[in-house]
Amino acid sequence: MSVDSRLNRRDFLKLSAFAGAGAAVTGLAGCSSVSKESTKKGADEAGPASGDIAPGDESAIGAPPEIADADVKETVSCDVLVVGAGVTGVAAARSAAEAGAKVFVVEKKTAIGIHGFQCATVNNSIAKELIGEVDVAEVLCEYQRRSVGRANMQLASLWANHSGEVFDWYIEPIEDDPDEMANVTLAFYPVPPERAQANDMCKTFLGAMDFKEDPDNGTGSITWVHVAEKNQKVAEDLGAEFRFSTAVIRLTQDSTGRVDGAYAKGKDGSIVKIEASKGVVLCGGGCAQFGAGSEVMHKVYAPQLVKNYRLVMGSEPSWEPMFEIEPMEIAGATGDAQIMALWAGASMELFGDTTMGSCESGIGGTVSLCVNQKGERFWNEDMGIWEKHDQVMNQPGLCCYDIIDVNWRDRLPYQAAGHRNFMVTDLPVAVGYTGPEYIEAFHQAFLSSVGKPEGVIPTLDPYAGPVFGANTLEELADLAGFPRETFLATVKRYNEIVAQKHDDDFGCDPAKLFPIDTPPFFACRADVAPAMGAYLGVRANGQLQVLDKEGQPIAGLWAAGNTVGMKFAPSYSTLMSGMNHGNCITHGYFAGLNAAQS
């Protein structure tokens, strides 16, 4: 399938203000809470406001729909209700079921929905066999440093101390199949010896796990959805029930305020009342995914993101409807779970501007000379694609160019184990490709770009911008549209820095400085757009209990995955690849367990 014949994430970003690439997101369903007493209004007459909403005006979230007994067509009883069947919800459901609870799962999509790849873990059994134990304290220090004090370190500690054992648990359903287990790989292993010379500005760790498929070797197809479906079956064998194409539309509470169930709406509009004796676990995703997400949640709790979008794009984001049943595959994260928790008395995190925007050129996260449209270098390139997004948002044209020469592969062994960096390993790193084969495919794509005015987009990374190639730096400047004199002066200065192995201009790690002096030369373009609130969530304590405005737990209400805020800040960041999946599975496991044991 050609790049032009499908709606890839880069196109969707431009159309709908989606948040950037790579990261994984939970399944999406909505849930909110009100009292158990029936009312006289119809199920669709209440809800959030839209249009002119003042920042911080919580009255705009409105009231939950009032549902009369006559509206209810079905009543379901369970111990634990799980809202959302993504990677988080599936983990919560299986965990609760294994703890002896009768579990009911509601998901507004047609099936399990998971987007992204890799899972960040600390000290899972496979990784420990290969690399030994990673220092948990060192991981937590880097986590807190990157989040500049804004992350909930109780939740970070839960992930750092237990993600390894939870990942071991999560892959138990496939451990008896040697073909499937052969596809469970540790990213960036083995470590090239050159890595020891590097001094990364942002420290990274080994522990990201992925499921690879190598058809050439005859191994079975194994994907994130496949493994989630295996976990779903374990839960179902223990009595759990999954209900798809159904959206939870509000929570219920008893006279003390304890959450004891919810109302949901089916595709045909019928209302289901769900009585949950132990409570509800919200795993409904963030307030945006690969789209603009929820209007009211952004305008009330993340108005700065709306402002940024308007300033940069000159228009209003293409907001998505909340509580939509069967949303399009790449959309659906609209803050349903968050607003329902708010209706039940929950509080949102104060810093709502944590986004998931990336900046990816054809060389991914590889450190090289990076210039703007004016041909000027503007920062220390030794950072991740998430931090790069925010930096490039301030550059003309909302784009940058990574400049390399034909020897670009020489620098790869020195790179951090960062998200979307190349893996220098003979093991499978993508479908049908070992590390060297994957890198060679990109190299050939780069070579094919020489002299082409339109550039070439690498087949294996349709999210990247075009790569321009030329046999001289002067020709490259013309193809990419740089002012010649400025660009040539920038490259000359960069090569001087490389020669002295000390970056006086921006402080880049000397081990990652390589000259740009051997033709052909390449300019790998990366574009950015304003990202929305993928990680805008409710406050929760270390037990995943949702907190009210006084910081007290709301009885009977837990949350995990991107429904919970304060996991990352000031933007999504990856001290390992797959930090979102890692938090989602770990927190989903404990939220389900805690609910079942309550």
C-alpha cells in the first residue's frame, strides 16, 4: 500500500491536530457517576458544554445524563466494572478476575484497541537473563529529573518496582508457545561496545520489550492486540464478560458517595445499568489520541494547548464527539472517563499541558546536525523526538532538517536506547528485518533521493518527512530550500566542532559528533504540529484510587492508563521506549487487583 493511499498519522495530524507518533494508548470508553436515584429526564439531555468556554470554568463540564428506571433495558451485576478494553483495561480485567472478582468490561469500540509498540519494564525475567538487574533507584531519579517535579512519583515507583513482574505475568498466556516466545525481544540488545563512550544528555535504560514477527523464519504472527486477546481469554475463562460497541455514559454512587456502578448505552441506544458491588476501574484513555480529542476537557483543563493550536494553525481544532460508539479506529480518546470521574467528585491534575507530540525525520531519533528552514543550527541534538517536537514548534515553518552524509551509519552504535532510534543488532527489529537489514533499507532509500526535487519518503517510515539527497552541499541547500551561504557556514562550523570534539555552541555529546564531509549528502525533513492532551488525566494516589478535590480517595473508584494524569511532564518522555505501555499494563494490573480486593 502506498503512503498516499492511506491516512497515515502525519496526515491525520495535519487534518485533525493529532498528537505525535509512536506511543501506545488504552482502549476508550466513557464513565461518569451520579446518585443511584432515578430521575425523569432522558438519557441524552445532559452533558458538557461547547463553544465559548472560559479556562478553568468547571461549570462547563455540565451534569451527567439523568436516566429514569424506564430507560433501562438491561441490568448487569458484577463485582468490578472495568471501563475500556485497551491494554490497560485488559490487564485490569484479568487481574481482577484472577483475584476472584466477577468482572464486567465495557468498551465503545468494536474490539480491543491498542495503538503503539514496545513496553517499558524494569527487571522483567527475560531482560534480567540478558543484561542483569537495572538499578531501580537510578531509573526513578531519571524519571523525576525528566518530569521536572511534575510527575506523580508514587505511580512512577509502582511502575519502576513492579513493571518487570507484571510484564512476566502479562505474557504468561503465550509462554507455552516457543514460536511466540521467540518473538518477545529486548529492544536495543545486545548493546554495541561503542555505547560505553557516549554520555547521553537524557539517560536511557534497557528494558523495553516488544513482540516481533519474522515471516521468513516461519514464526507465528504475534502482535500487541494478539497478546491482549490472549489475556482477554484468560479473564473470560475466569468468568469475566466483555461488552463491545457500548459506551459507559455515567457512574452511579450510593448515598455516601461511594461509586457502585454505571449506566452504559449500546449501539442501538438501549441503556444498560451495571451494578458493581466493589466498584469501577476507569481505563478509558486520555483526552486526545491521534486527533484533537475533547473540546470541553481541553478548554477547561488545558486551555494553553487550544491557544497554541489557534496561534500556529490559525483555526479551531477539529474536536471529536464524546461518548461516541464505534469511533474511527485511530480516534476515540475524548476524556469520557475523566469527565465522568469529575461528575463523581474527582479532581484533575493541575498541569494539563502534557502532550504526546513527536518530531521524526527519516533517521528517527539519531543525533546529527539539525537545522531550521534558514539553514541555522538551533539546539543540542542529543535529546529525544518528544523534546525535539517542542523545540521545533518554535522554528520557522514548524519543521527542521537532520543533515547527514553517506557515512551516517557510522554514528548509530553511539546513540542512546531512545524511542525510534535504530537498533544495531542482528536480531529481528521489524517485520522481516534484522537490525542491519532494516538500516540498509533506509540507506538505499536515502541514496535513491539524490537529485530528486520532491525528495523521497522512506518506505519503512511513512511518518517521516521527505529526504533530499545531493552530491554537493550547495545542491542540497537548493533542494531543501536553505539560503546557501548560511547553510554552508553552518556545516563548516559544525565540522569544526566535530574536529575539536567539544561543542561550544550547544553542548552536544562529543561521542555523537560526526563530520559531514563525504557525498552524497542528505537533508531529512521532520514536520511538527500542535499536540493535544493525550495525558490529561485525573489525580490518583499510589493505589490508583481516584482523588477528590481535597485529595481524598473516592470510595469505589480506581483509574489507570491515560485516564490518570501526572505520569509524564512537561511532555511525554521515554527513558525507555514504550513508557506508555509500561505504565498502562502495570497500573492496570494493580488497579484491577486493588478493586477486586477492596
